[in-house]
Amino acid sequence: MSQQYSSEFREKIVREARDTGNASLVARQHQLSASMVRRWVRESLKQTAVETDTLSLVDENARLKQLLGERELQLTLLRELLQKKGIAR
């Protein structure tokens, strides 16, 4: 029967494994499988990478929206200038 561990417990173990740099030692101290601790650390790293990628995409999206707004403003100003000069309607 597999045991379910709380997310708080898993986070604690991952933190300890990262701090010590030794998943096997942390696993022995908590009577866990070393492979399970290493898997939890790997999963935590992947989750962190996904969160970082998501933040990067949010930042990139905001930057692109700002650029688009600036381009629209430039086009509006150019159109108005052309209308004043009688070049465009």
C-alpha cells in the first residue's frame, strides 16, 4: 500500500535535500526511499521551471502589448499628419 505524503512534508524534504545536496541522507533521516526523494526534487525543479517560463511569457506578452500600442499611436499620428498635408483622406 502506497503512503500519501502532504505537500508540506514533501516541500520540507525537498528543501532539506537541496540544502544538504544529499537526497540519500535526507531519505535515510526520514525513513524514505532515496529514489522517491530524488524524484520529488526533480519534480520540484520542473515545477519551478514551468513557473519561471510562465512568468517569462507574461512579461513578453506585456512587452509586446506595449510595442503594439506604441505602433498604433505612431500610425494614428502619421495618418493625422498626412490628412493635414492633404495627402490622405
